[in-house]
Amino acid sequence: MGGKMLFMLISLSWARPSGDEILSQIERYNALTDLDVPTLSAEQRTAISNGEVVKLIEKGSGASGKIEAGKVRAYYITNVSRDQLWLAFQDGHLQIQERTIDYLYQQHSADKIDWYGFIDLPWPISDRHWLVTVWNSHEIARQSNNEIWEHPWALIANGEELMKPRIISGEVSGVQPDQFENAIYVPASNGSWVAIEMDDHTLLIYSATATVGGSIPEELMMQYLLSGLDTFIIEGEERARTTVREHYKAPHEPIYGGDGQPIPFH
């Protein structure tokens, strides 16, 4: 009897939230954000509850051949704590992106920053680059009793003009002036990373709206750029389990949560 009870307790501790609970949390988030995300079908929510990464890719559309921004979303639930996941995805020391170069353009506050990104794409696809503002939505954290953390980003329209002097002066390691001139500045990019506490689990939502520009079909580019998103999420979860506790400790610079407060060291 004792062994059976122990098995039941262990099973309950690993049980993921149900599809209905996931629906409730997505609806709760949508009521607070400007970046509404799909609530998904019952089958998709069940897949999340079963531990799958669920991805949605919606091709942009428009008149006269002009393509509007496409949308990409990914959903995942895990029993890793929200704070550990936040650190695993937000700490630049832990990010390994072979093709992407990141550069801090301007820091407005502790958790509002302008970042330049340059992605080296395989021939014959032209490289892409962008300048975005990223921040934490303190108001959403406050209104959700600090259970929902949102980290949005938005494209800076004149980012190419702003970055050019920095490139010419050699401030951005790995990006030469000719690469910069030949790259395509993405016409649109905004979205958010969201981490929602659900008892002893965390619901992760990635939502992005983007137009990549150029002559390559939009759907093909979106598929290429985001084909590894599920792996990226699973690897981030693994970092949260195995790496974060040893890495994120003094004298590491503090990383700020969605509430605008430094996440405590362990």
C-alpha cells in the first residue's frame, strides 16, 4: 500500500495541466496583452499537455503581390520553474546561435534595450538584419499577480540608418560594411516571449510577427528561420535544468524578470 501511494504521489507531481487549464491561461494572457495569441484547438492543447511543442505558422498575405507580416507561434509546458526558464532564455552567456550576431545598440533602462541582430544565411539567400527594442512588460506582471511574465520586442523602423555608422567604425565584430550593405533589413518584426506560472509548471508561449523581405517566398523563409524553434525550446529547458543554477550566481550581473526586479541568485 505504501509503495502504491508513493507511486501515485510521484505521478501526480509530474502530471501536466489539462487542455482546459491551458486554454484558461492563454485567455487570461490575451486579456492583458496587445499581442493576442491563438487559443488553439482542443487537440493542440492536449498535445501541449502531453509534452509536445506545438507550432503554428501563418503565411502573410496582401494585395498586388505585397506580402503582409506572417505569424509564428510556439507553445510548450514544463515542470521547470518560470524563473529558471527565464534565465535560460534571457542570459546571453547561455545562447549559442552559430549564424546570428548580436550587438547592444542602446540601453534605456535595466530591462529595456535596443539590440541589433545580423543573421548569416546560406547562399543564395541574402543575409538579414534588424534593430529591435526589447523590454519586460511590468504592467502585465502586476495585473497578473506576478504570474505572467512577458518579454516583447518591436522593430525600429530606421534601424539600418542608425546602425550604419557603428558598422563603418568597426564597432560590430563579425559584420563587415559590405555584408551590412548587401543584407536585407527586415520590413517587420515584433513579438514576445511569455512565461506563465501554472502551479508547479510553466507555460511558455513564443509569438512572432515578421516579414523577412527579399525575393525568397515568405513561407519558405519563415519555415527556414523557425524550423529549429522546437529544438531551441527543448534545449532551453535543458539549460534551465542543468546549467542555470551553476552559472547564475555572484558575481554574475543580475537578469531582470518580467516584473522588472532582479532574479535572485541561488
